[in-house]
Amino acid sequence: MNQMMDVIKKFKIKGEVKVCEPYGNGHINSTFLVITADDEARVHKYILQSVNNNVFKEPKKVMENIESVTDFLRTKVDDLREILTLVRTYDGSTYYEDENGAFWRIYDFVVGSICLDRPEDTEDFYQCAVAFGKFQKMLADFPADTLHETIVDFHNTPKRYNDFLKALEENKSGRANDALEEIEFVKARKDFYSVLIDSNKAGELPLRVSHNDTKSNNVMLDAKTRTALCVIDLDTIMPGFSVTDFGDAIRFGANTAAEDEQDLSKVNFSLDMFKAYVKGFLKGCGGELPDSEIMLLPEGAKMMTIECGMRFLADFIEGDVYFKTKYPEHNLVRCRTQLKLVEEMEKCWDEMKAIVKKYCKG
Ligand code: ADP
Ligand code: GN1
Ligand code: MG
């Protein structure tokens, strides 16, 4: 707590700190809830985070992206709760670098909001979709070339596949033998991995400003109305594809179980959730996605699910060096849920295509 207090006092927060405790279920950063009280006994809430500098090698660039995107969005919203607000340090900076080189930042807590580790029903998921679709639409005229690529090749699946093969070859943890079936599953689909990049080259899938990490716990809903409020976790905002933003949300929210459910019989791909997300995402995007992109939404869903599966698998084989884990098999368990979802998507592929086709104009 003392170390935290030294960090917190660098920032211009209101009141005196009463609570500072670990918060949320993110796999990357360390997040804390800070509660303060001012002289008039008013309570203020903040989110304190240290940016994971193993994952984000250049945290300053992450902060520059967040600052420019939130400044841009601030001119477009009616309610300030719709965007993240950084609290500045007394030096006027958006972050504080401590003596160990760790980067810290503080956000205003989005008041009157809830964050869902899993959407409970199709309406919740629809609202998450509206939030991410709208986010994409609001950033359509943002100067994308001013953004830093905070993790190079983040959703470049062929590159992720090569990284996976390299991890397998090196087998640093010595655990590759515990995942033979999963390794075969990933290898068997190698021809699929370039589909989106090829569509981009063919002019059917443009680069846009995208969020790149669209899990439902990266969006806040209004606590009273349970409607879309604010997109958070802006560390990976970079040029990317609309369909990967769509797909990452599907792999997480259209799963009938948790991302790390050990009982695979509970893990199913829900077509109803898929349908709800398609509807919400396209509504949020404001009817702006051309048919060629709409038709690639199923590919986006399958791509993000298998990519995430191979990332968990590579991390398991490398010895859990990237994602936070709670027990030794955690990454393998996470990988298995993703592969089960891919299998199920493949079984209802024609239905997925038929659902998106209904939204095409041509
Ligand atoms: P990570 O990159 O580790 O996923 P996030 O930025 O997503 O970190 O934060 C982790 C969790 O903290 C979120 O899922 C959410 O519950 C909560 N959180 C983050 N920022 C805010 C905020 N400004 N207001 C309220 N809750 C927040
Ligand atoms: C990480 O930061 P968080 O927990 O929202 C990861 C995503 C993965 C996700 C899997 C920067 O997201 O890419 O899809 O875990 N973020 C980063 O749950 O690697
Ligand atoms: Mg997050």
C-alpha cells in the first residue's frame, strides 16, 4: 500500500485515499480501485493501473495513443461518461514512471457503470456490440496514420502462427507433449490464417482505426439502463480490421461458458449471441460497412478465436510468459475452450453466413 501511495500522490486526484485494492479480471495490466473522500465527505473513485511493459514495450506510445484518441472522442460525445478520462500528474503528464521503470496511470472511474465479465443474455451482448460498433464509427475520421502500432502485428494471424511454430520448436517449458491434439488442430487449419490479409490485399477489407481487444469486460454499460456506455482498455488501438474487432468479441461473448472453463461440455458457440452481436455491431457502425466487409464477419469470428487459441497454446509451451495465469495448466485450458468454439463455428458455418447475408444491401 505504501508503494501505491507514493504513486497515487503524483496524480491530481480529489480527496484522501481510503481504499486501494486489486480490481478486475484483465490478463495484462495490474489494475487497482482507488476510493477517496474529500473535505466535504464526498467519495471519488479512480482506476489505477501499471502498464505491463513486458507486453507493451513502449508504454509512452501507448499513452500518446490513448491521449489523442480520448481527446478526439471528447469532441464527439454528449455525456463525458462515454469516454475514458485520464487524470494528469502534478507535472501535467498522463503517466508516472517510477524508479523501477514501471509506468502508472489513473483514470476517472466511469461512474454509474457496470462491467460484465460475461454478457448474461443476448440484450447485454447486443449493447456491447452497439458500443464497439459506435466506437469504430466515431473514429472513422480519426487520422489513423498518427497512431503508434503499440504491439506490432497484433492481429496478423499468419505471423502469430509462425510465432506459435517457433515456440513449438523451442519448447522452452518442455510441455509440448501435453498438448499434441491441440497442436495438430492448429496446424490443420494453417491455410485459413491468411484469409483476412488476402481480402485486404484484394481491396475487400480496408484498414480502419480499431480497438483490437473487444472482450465484454472492455466495455462499460450504464448501471441503471444496462445500455452501452463506454469502451475502455484502449492500449491496443491501432489500424486494424472491423471484422477482427467483431470477431474478438464473438470468441469471448458467444461462448456459453467462461474463457477458462475446464469442463468442455459447457463450452458451446451460441448462434443466438452471434445474431445479437451482428445486429448491434452493424447498428453501432451506422450502416456504414460495405457488403464485402459484412460477409467477412464470420471469418473475423473464426480467425480471432483460433488466433487466441494459438496464442494461449504458444504461451503454455513457452512457459506462461505473456498472459497472467492462476495455475500451471491455465493457458492450456484457455486454449481448449477456443478450439472447441472453432470446431462448433465450423459446424454451423453456413448458418453464420446466412445470418450476416441478411444485412447486405446488394
Ligand atoms: P487489462 O488490460 O488488464 O484488461 P483493463 O483496462 O481492461 O485492463 O482494466 C481491467 C478492468 O478494470 C476492466 O475489465 C474493468 O472492470 C475495470 N476498469 C478499467 N478501467 C475502468 C474505468 N475507467 N472505470 C471503471 N472500471 C474500469
Ligand atoms: C488480453 O488485456 P485483456 O485481458 O483485455 C489480450 C487480448 C486477448 C485476451 C484474451 C494486449 O486482453 O489480446 O484476446 O487477453 N491483450 C493483449 O482474454 O495481449
Ligand atoms: Mg481489459
